[in-house]
Amino acid sequence: MTSDYFRHYKTNGIYQIITQNAKDSNTLEPLVVYLNIHTKEIWVRKKEEFFEYVSTDSLELVKRFTPVDPREHIQLYYGDF
């Protein structure tokens, strides 16, 4: 099963994917729509870019967004139940 929660490599922000099935109305290019779980801002990025590897300032190649366990997300931001 694929995680719907991802950590951004640069900001360490946690994002929840709303859908991976959106399309650009002009080009029909696949898009990912995702939510910043803290600010509640909704973002859109080309699907290819969302899942690509990027070069960091130290020239290390990393995933732009790394899947995280939803239980980690809940514990990190809401504490223990």
C-alpha cells in the first residue's frame, strides 16, 4: 500500500496527496494535488516532478517527496492518544 503522506526534502513539511489523477486543462499533463497539513494550503505539481529525484545543495540526489508512515504523522503533530 502506498502512503498518502510525504515529507518534502527541503522544508521537511508533511503533505497529504489529495489526488494523483488531476490533469492540466491545456496540456492534459498529469498533476498531483496535495495539501500542506500545517498551513492547509493546497498545492499542484506535475506528477513527474512530484516523484522525481532532485540535487541538494550538497549535490546529493534525493527524492523531492519521501513517503512517511501516517502513524508517524499523527504522533509527530498530534502527540500520543
